[in-house]
Amino acid sequence: EDKVVQSPLSLVVHEGDTVTLNCSYEVTNFRSLLWYKQEKKAPTFLFMLTSSGIEKKSGRLSSILDKKELFSILNITATQTGDSAVYLCGYNTDKLIFGTGTRLQVFP
Amino acid sequence: GAGVSQSPSNKVTEKGKDVELRCDPISGHTALYWYRQSLGQGLEFLIYFQGNSAPDKSGLPSDRFSAERTGGSVSTLTIQRTQQEDSAVYLCASSFLAGYPISYEQYFGPGTRLTVT
């Protein structure tokens, strides 16, 4: 059965800290991986990864995929309170399978 | 331009009643997706439309759930004889490229919070 596991489930840090969120998967017929940020209801798109070893960056956020070891990480450097959210990882196979997310809380 | 919109934003209904949830995708987006997010859970895929047809309905949790899309635009998710376990946030997303599995960015609506009492 396809599944996605995100860790940690929650994370509490102070502004300026760097965090690494993990996403591992066991899926068949992998096509791509997506990261979303969910602050209230609607998730907002962050990254789509299809190739192993190629880092994608957007400001203080970056992500990389390892298709051999079946995981992806999302890094956030110099965290700000506005980064507080649930970060969702989803794998695109024959269906889109999401993990339960990592809840990040950034305190001043 | 306008994003994905959903209505109502909140719906409280009694167990056994039918509910309809509406999604207006971004204009020109050919693909439309419905997800459900229960408390503390990740996003659960329900159904996907390419144009007006739904190639994959396997995510619908039971035959009480149905969805339709008309004119390649608005979609309605209907839940008949609601049960308490149907309580969740129902999210709709659309994407520009028609195609499944999902290859491109999806734009999510604000969701409908359904509470079944």
C-alpha cells in the first residue's frame, strides 16, 4: 500500500533557527513530489520535484529529492514567525498521496 | 485574477441530511480536484475531473458521495445521508494542464468546513 510519512509531526523553534522537514515514501509508480504550506485552509504550492539530487530554492526555502533512498527534505533557513504553518508533502503516483504534515511553530 | 472559490465556507448539518459543496475553479483551468482533510489528517484525494468527465472516482469514500462538473467549470460535491465521520474540511483545487496524474501546480480554494451533528 502506498504511503507517505512526514517527520517530525511538530516542531517548535525560535526565529532565526534553521529547520529540516522530512518526507519519506513507499509508493509504486512514482512520478513527482510536491510540497505545500498550509496556514489556514488552503494549501499553497511550494515545490514540485521530479529528479533526484537537484535542489530547488525559493528564498529561504529549499528542497531536494532522493529517489534512491525514497525521501525528500524541505529546509527553511533563518525562520520567521510567518513560516508557522503545516507543511504537507505529497507524492504523485497513480493518485496524489499526502502525508499528515509537519506543524511548524516559530516563536519570536 | 480570481482564485479558486468554494461555497459555503462553513456548513453545519444534521446527520442524515444531504449537503452540496460548490467549487468555482480558476477560469481556464481544465482540471479540478476534490480533497478532504479530517482533523489532524493529511489531504485525502476524493475525485478528479478533466473537463466534465471524472476519470478517477476511486477516492470517493462511499456511494453516498458523488460529484459532477458542468461546462468545464463549476463542480458540485454532494454527500447524501451525511454521517458524523463526514465532518472535515473539503478542499477543491484546479490546475491549468489537463492531465492525471498531477504534474503541475494546483491552486487550492479556501475550503468548506463541514460539521455533521
